[in-house]
Amino acid sequence: MQDRGALRFEVFGTVQGVGFRPFVHRLATGLGLDGWAANTDGHVRGEVAGSPYAVREFTARLRTGAPALARVRQVRVTAVHEQLPAPHSGFAIRRSAAGRTAPGGPREVPPDAAICAACLSELVDPSDRRFRYPFINCTDCGPRATVIEDLPYDRIRTTMRRFPLCEACAAEYGDPADRRFHAEPLACPLCGPQLSWSDLRGEAALCAAVKAVESGGIVAVKGIGGYQLVCDATDQAAVMALRSRKRRPAKPFAVMVQDLCVARQLARVSQIEQDLLESAARPVVLLAARGGGLAPAVHPGMLRVGLFLPTTGLHHLLLSESARPLVVTSGNLADEPIATGDAEARRALATVADGFLTHDRPIRARYDDSVVQVVDRTVLTVRRARGLAPAPLPLGVAAPVPLVAVGAHLKHTFTLADGERAHLSPHGGDLADVTAMEAFTRAYDDLVRLTGVTPRAVAHDLHPGYLSTQWARAQPMPRIPVQHHHAHLAACATEHGLRTPFIGVAYDGLGLGDDGTLWGGEILVTDLTGYRRVGRFATAPLPGGEAAIRHPYRMALGYLHGTELLGGPRPYPWLTKPFTDRLEPGEAAVVRAMVARGINSPRASSAGRLFDAVSSLLGLAHSASYEGEAAAALEAAAGTQSALPLDHRLVRVDGLWVYDPGPTLIDLLERRHSGESVPVLAAAFHLTLAIVTAELVTHAVQDGAPRTVCLAGGCFLNRRLLTETSLRLRAQGLRVLVSRAVPVGDGGISYGQAAVAAARLAEE
């Protein structure tokens, strides 16, 4: 008898819900091997037997030939010498085996994948039995994270268990030659989910929704990870109505377009941006708008527009029937979690939507749309959600015990970590009230169950007022407090595999410092376990506390009348009068009195609040309806305008280098008084902050700090600031890093907290 080799294999990574078992079946049968494969807990295992050459080839291709959606992280093989699969017995996919532990580390939950080209072709083919079926999918696409109830991944453990397969679908499911072989969300018009609109079903429901959009209405559409609000993106009245009802007066809306051709009509699209638009993740991509083609209210005052392509068969049908770009935004009121349940959506969106296009497939997990942008050919994640989360990320130092990091307050996420990997949750919105907390705790319970990570320690922000901190303090496990900006910087460093000390530049709105004051313009020398502050922005009061964030003119007055005294000049009254004259009568006097007496005016060393102040001084934003609005207006005003920098001054205070913005603001007002335009001055301010940052970093290097610099915090979502700053730092021969897969803003805080906690626990 010819020599036979045999081995037992285990494959770890994102290998369930991505067509991995069908891939193994095709690979083994193609090589003439006997054996079996099965999902076990969170991985795939099996045995093969056959010629030694075929067994070796099988092992090699397990690592290199996996499906596009799979991520193979580890392959374990052991020789088998007894009870070998019988010769010519063939290869089979066995029933999955459930378990509660993952010997290869945490179980990995596959993200949802946008409709593939093959399914799209069938969707529009009149001869195909899934012609115009909104829920078409296969092993290469469709819902995953949003329908999985537990692992191992089988239909019975998804929300699709409610839909028994018809004879034709069952045949596809069991046919190794079919691309729907073991496709768990498999469905067709006979046996799968159905659309509904009031009393209408199927095609009639779709037509009713399209008619509502065409007539200027707002439709709540049950998407893959939650309800979405949809209207005609070319209809100014419809978009304004959506803004009014959703209580979102200014924040830009995302727009879904039928194809790449329409996207290019509305915006400039590079090859990298095209690849993102067409990727399986299908994120919203922030693109340079061409102007025209959309209602002005879609992205008021902004130079960039968020576009994305249809993610599901339902979206394709809506776009093709409507024949126009559609606003597709989160199905919620401002600052609330996106609605997922049918009753929840009808209650929350009753005053917003003119009709509901829904279906009978339950949504198991809440996932909003991901958002990305390209800066200098580098892809940066603005919001990590559908299509990206909860795919695991590397952890710089292996966590010695399972842990959870609960993030901060705005753009909330949490992270589960165990060993060398971390699972960053999808974007959950602002953690502002009981409803948001309930959404967080449900998402936490779900991800704990799916990954098998049961935390034994919790990391949290220093701020005692954050609901995330309060939740952490209520947990019966050891707590690791992590300073806000240290977490920002640790997220960047960990993503890039940086374990040695580095310089961190953290610019954002606010974060509680270890001295009990509010920080936000920080230069730190740091590693994953600790840091020391070597530079900062001067402090200024926030008159009225949070009211100063909502009303940037208050920040402007705070800087004009209360900037930290560092020996520099104060603005002359005649310079500030044109600004104060634009305010409500008496308002300037009231705020000035608050600053002078220190009444409800906490001080902060914040780059983000300085952006707010300058935006207001230039007349761009006196109030803000969403976080970062004033700064976004300032960035849009600067555009690509060239300018000379404003005056600036650095001083040494208590061993720290401190940026005094006084000369900058005086020069800004004087040049405005002399007739310089707002765009030129907006550009000058961005340039000035880049120069200031480079000088602060230079001082740190001269004092012995490392030559690697991490840039983090929400201010670096500003493309102009990021580009100008990176350019000047690299010109000094410094290595500059910025987060890519992890959001640079508060959406990445929990990942940084997890990295810090793991490193500190590893040292104990």
C-alpha cells in the first residue's frame, strides 16, 4: 500500500462565518485527501489523511489560501498515527462542537461584509431565482456580527434560525461546489426574510418606500445593524425636514450613491478612496466635494462629503429605483443610540419618519456605519463600526488576565482584551444617559459571550463624572485608572507595535489630568506604563463649564480676558470690540465678570477649546450643535489657502514648555482689523499650531526625549493640522506615527486604556 500521511489541524483567527470550512473542503478534496473539518468553539479543527505530498500541500495552503474575509492567525498541526480517516472515505464537514473556552485565545467574531459582485449580479438578473431579493448573500458576503447569537457559527446560533431552508436553498447549502455551501445566512424569497411597509409586503413594500422618498418624505429603513433614516439627498426641503425632526441642525449627513460613477460626479475620488468605497467593509469615505449635485443642507459649510456605496441588496434596490443619491443616516434622535428593534424604532422615530420599511430578520447587535478618510495616502479610521468591528487588534503587551477597558464619554467604545489580542467594540455614540448606558451594557454582555473573554480587571478614565467610570467602579474586580491623554497616545503606539518610550502629542477638547485640572494640549514623554508631562498649552477658563463648549464665543471671551498670565501682552480693547459687538447686548459683560470672579469657569490647557475660540473670533461659529463643529468650520475656512504664520510664544513654567496663545490671538485680531480675509487667517492659525507643536517637540528632544512622535486626540482628525504638523516634525528627522485602524479621537480611548492596563498588570 502507498504510504499515507495524516495530521490533525486547528486553525485560529477569524475563521468562522467567512467560508473557511467550505474552503477547507475544496482544498482537501482537490488534493484527494480524506478526513473532516468542524467549527469548534471559536476556531476550526479537523483531520486529513492521504499521500505525504498532499498532506504537506494542504498544511501550506491552510495558511496562504484562505478566503478573503478570513484572518488566519495560527495553525496548529499534529501527526496522527492511529484511527486515521479511512482511504477513499472522502472529506466531510461535521456538526459543530460548542464549548466555552478558546485554547487559541479569544474567539473572533467576523464583521459584516457588503454584498459581493456575484450576489449583485444575481440580484439584477431576471432569470435568477433571487432576482430583486433584498436579503441575498453567500459565504463571501452578508450579515455576520449583526446576526450571530453565539459561537460556534452555525445557522442555529444566528437570528436566521427562524427561517428554515427551502428545498432549493438546502441543496445549495449542502453542495460543496456551490458558493453558498454552508452559508449560514442563506435565504431566498421562498424561505427567507421579507420586507414590509404597513400592510404591504415584498416588492409592494419597496415600491411604497421609494414613492415616499420621491415625494420628499423621510423613511426609516431597517438596515443590517440598525435602523437608518433615508431621504432624497438632492431635495433641500426633505433634508431640512430631516434635520429638524432628528434635532441635528448642522452636522453633515452621509450620502449613499448607486455606484462609483455617481460618487465621482459628486466628489474627487483617488484610487485609494475607490478601493475603500468598494471594499467589503463599505465604510463612509470622507471625500473632497465637487460642489453641486446635492442639497446644500447635506454638508453645510464643509468642503468634504461622506459618501458610501450600497452595502446590501436592499440598499441597491432602493438606490436603483430612486435613481438619485440618498441621505442614509443613523436611525435615532441626536445623541441617542441607533434603534435596532422594530417596536423601539417605531417609538423613537415616530416623529421623524413618514413611514417604516422593515423586515422580519431580527438585528442581534447594534452597528452604525464606519467612517474613514485618506490623508497623504494614509487611511485613517474616524469611526470603527460596521464592516470593521469587532475584528481583533494586536495588544502591545499581552494581558496577563482578561480585562475590559470602558473608554471615556464621547464617541464611546469599550475594549475586551486577553493575551495578545484586543476586541474594540463598535462605535456606540456618546455615553450621556440611561438609554446609552443600557445600550453599552447590552453590547458588553454580547461581546463577552461571543469572544469568551470574561474580564477580571477593568480600566477606566480618571474623570469621576463619566458614566463609564461610574460603571467601572461598580464592578467587583480590580480597577486600573488611566489618564485620558495617556490612553490616546497608548492607542497609537500599540497599533504601531511601539513598546519603547516616545514623545506623545495629544490635542483634544478636554480630559482630566492627573493633577485634577482639565488638559487637552499636551506634550508627554511616555511609554505604555507611565508618562511625564514636558509641555502644554496655556490654560484658559471655560465660562459656564459645558456651556462654553456649546457656545464657542464664551471660549473666545475666556481666552481674551482670562488666559494664564505668562508675561505676555493682553489684547487691546479696540481690537476685541468688533467681536464683542457681534454678541447679544450684555453677554460679553456677564461672561467677563464670570471670568474675573472665577465663577463656574474651570481652567483647561486645551487645543480643542483654542480652535473653538479662534473660530468664534473669526465669526465662523458662535454656537455649536455638535462636538467639534466650530473647529470643523475653521478647517473648512482654511481649505488649501496659503498664509504666513501668526505670532506665537513659548515660555518655561515650572519645568514645562508652555505655549502662550496671547500673541497669536492679538496678531489674529490685528491682521483681521487690517483687512486680511477669514480663510487666510484660518490657514495662518493652522500653520501656527503646527509650528508651535514642532517647537514644543524640539524642546523635548533637546532635553533627551526619544525621536519617535505619536500624534493623537480628536484635533488630529483635522486634515490640515495633521498634515502641517507631520511635515514639520518629519523635516526634523523625527519618526511620526498616527493611528490608522483605531480612531484617533475618543473612539480609540478604550483600546489605549486596555494597552496601558495590560502593560501595568504585566509588570506586577
